[in-house]
Amino acid sequence: MTINGTAVSGYDGLSVSALLLQRGLPMRGVAIAVNGIIVPRSQWEHARVVTGDAIEVVTAAAGG
């Protein structure tokens, strides 16, 4: 699978929440897309990632 375009391994079958925790990524202020589809925060515990998935973690930015 890839996370933000970088190939990674060892996360097959994890929930989106567990993936974020194991990668040390923030749980707030981010949006997650798996294979181009946004995963609602309410589904992070249930949505599983598998080999071949393309995961994008987008951080919200403030400014003007």
C-alpha cells in the first residue's frame, strides 16, 4: 500500500484509526482517503486497509 505516495508495508488489515496511531499521525485536523474515497471519521474504527490500497492523509491548514 502507499501512504501519501510512499510505499509502506506491515499495516494490512488495520483499521484507519490503528494505522494513524501506529504511524504517529494526528487523529484530529486530518482527512483520510482510501483509493480516492474519503473515509468519514465515524468509520475510522471499522474501515480496514489492505495491500494495494492508496491512502492519502491530508492535514487541515489554517490561514488566509
